[in-house]
Amino acid sequence: MAEIPRDNASFVAVVGGGPAGLLAAQRLAEAGCRVRVYEAQATVGRKFLVAGHGGFNLSNAEELSRFASRYGPEEPRFRDLLHHFSPAELQAWATGLGIETFVGTSGRIFPVAAHKPAELLRAWVARLNDLGVEILTRHRWLGFAGASGLRVRDERGGPEAARELVLQPAATILALGGASWAKTGSDGAWAPLLEQLGVAVTPFAPSNCGAEVAWSAFFKEKAGRAPLKNIALRVNNDPALRGEIMLTEYGLEGTPVYASTPQLRATLATGGPAILHLNLKPDLTPDALLTKLRQRRPGTSLPDFLRKTLHLGPPVPTLLREVQPNAATLNPEALAALLLAVPIAVAGLRPLDEAISTAGGVAFAALDEHLMLRQRPGTFVAGEMLDWEAPTGGYLLQGCFSTGAWVAKGVLAWRGY
């Protein structure tokens, strides 16, 4: 039988200890609220730490209107969110924790080299403790209880000692994450619990993930896992994205590929061909490239010529042969066209749990302007639970932080604090 704790006095419950939930907790505590964070895992910030291992990119110094455009259809909404809690405010927040940041040449915002993700998280948890925020780990959300209550299972003593609690918070913030990297606790298991209330939840789909390509056995053996640097990539006729990609046994990885996943996903859903066009020499104009290609002497092998004249070594010749078997015998005009737009047919996207982030989640139509559920007043939603997506480069974490700050403001307004 569920037990109601004796100290179940007025407090704000934050369910989920990721960036959105923890920032909401901090802002509410700074405003004088009593706050409890409930986290199913043994520690808070699990996905935050895992993401930080690949490059601790907190945000981006891009101009705000351009920044907001990175959120696609939700640009107008994120314009407001970013003005409420901007990249500059995120930097100031980190500085307040003793974590200095800098803007890299790409515009991305990083902590200085001496600061690691775990150090920032430790400083953050210490600040929350100083503010009186109670962080209860190994507490799993089971669903709702009545008009405003929550059901939570205390699992600190192991499965046999687990007990169910019924909580009656003054307000609730759900920040349970999306549906990728389930090992961190971001498994999307909350979706059916909201759908039972009639809340619209857009089905989850992989975002910022690798693209699957049906490479031949010869290509897999010959090329292996290899990078292609300083390239440009576009989907069908969309604008090209610059960067570096990685050829893998199953297809392609890399920032330009990740940024293309919304277009790839949409094209694949229609059943149409999803073609990536790879420009191997984006810094050369078509005419300049053609001039260089016309210097090839009879009898010169294509791999040697590409390596010496265009600095395109392995695995480029193998890739060209894969998509155009007669690449070695093409005339300069045809070869130039191929090098500027190598067609790579995408067969699918990598599984949801491998994706850096997810599309889908709670539909914004199910929420009011404070991100409060219309079906359940007093319950707010933040972070990756919401139906938005953005590319890597600081936009994902900033989106989580900004929604966390926004719902904290919403709770204060709703409670009249």
C-alpha cells in the first residue's frame, strides 16, 4: 500500500535530475521555494556527463535570431525561451559555479580546458545543496495520484525494500528526458503515463544520429572506418553543411550528418530516395576544379592523381568506385561533377537508443504558454520531454537549460510567488 510521508508539506517536485530539471530547481530555490528533485538513477546528470565526454559544448555564441532558427518549426517559441535564458546567461551561471568558459573559433561555448563535466556537476549539486534543494536519487516516478499528486517508488534499499510513496506537491515539473541513451535513464517510459491523461505525445524518432548506407562488402573491407575532412554535405537540394564526417561499416557519422537527420527522416518517411550529396572540394569553384582535373596525364592512375593534385587520398578513390564503378575512366567534366556531388543513398537512420537526441515528445499544443499541461494544471514539462529538436553545437543543452528556466518562472507565476 502506498505510504504518504509525514513531511509531505508544501514543496515543488522536480521529476528528473538532468539539466532542465536541475536548473528549474535552482531558480525556484533561489526564489525561496522548497524544492525536491526525484531522480530514478543513482546520481543526477547521467546523460549530461555522457554527452560531455564527446566535447563539453555548453552553448553557442551565435546571434539570438540565428540561434532560434536552429529549432526549426519551433523557432518563434525558442526565440522567447532564449531571451528569457540566453547563452550569455548560461555563461554567467557557469561562472557563478566557478566554471570559466570561452567561445571557440566555431562559436561554440566551452568551459576552459581545466574544467571537466563532472567538476561542473559537482559544483552545481553543491550549490543546490546550499540552497536547500533536496535531491532524492533512486526514486522512480510511477505516475499521477488524484488531481495533483504523484506516485514515486523509493528504490534506495533495493527491490525487496522498495516502497511506494504518494506525494502532494504544490506544483510538479516533469523533466524526464527524451528516449535516447536509455542507460542514462532517458528511456521515454513516461510517454504512456501522459497519454493515459489524453496528453498528445508525438512518437519518438532518432535525431542527431548516424545514417545507414548499404555499402558493398568490398567497400567495407577496403575503406573500413575512415574520416573525410573539410567536406560539405547536403540532402537532396537543401543547403550544404560544412565539416567532417566518418565513414563507418554501417554508413556515415559526423556533425553534418547529424544536422541532416530531420530532412533525411522526413524524406525516408515518404518512401522517396534520401540522397546525401558529398562535396569533396568545397573550397574550389567548379571551374578551378575542372582546371586541375584537366592536368591529368594519360596513364596516371586516378588514386595517384587525386592524392598529388587534390590531396584526396584513401578512402576517396574507393568511395568514388563504390558510387560510380567507372570513376577512373571519367572525363574531366564528369569527374568534376562527381567530386562536387558524390551521391550516397541513405537506407535508414541508426536506432533510437544510439541517437544523441530525439525528435518527438509532449506536443506544445498540450501545454499553455508557461509549458504547463492543459490536462493537469500545476504540472509543467521541460527539457527533452518536449517535442523539439536541434543540431549539436550547443543548441541541445541550451534548449534544455532555457526550458528549465522558463518553467521555473511559470511555477512562480502559477503559485503567485
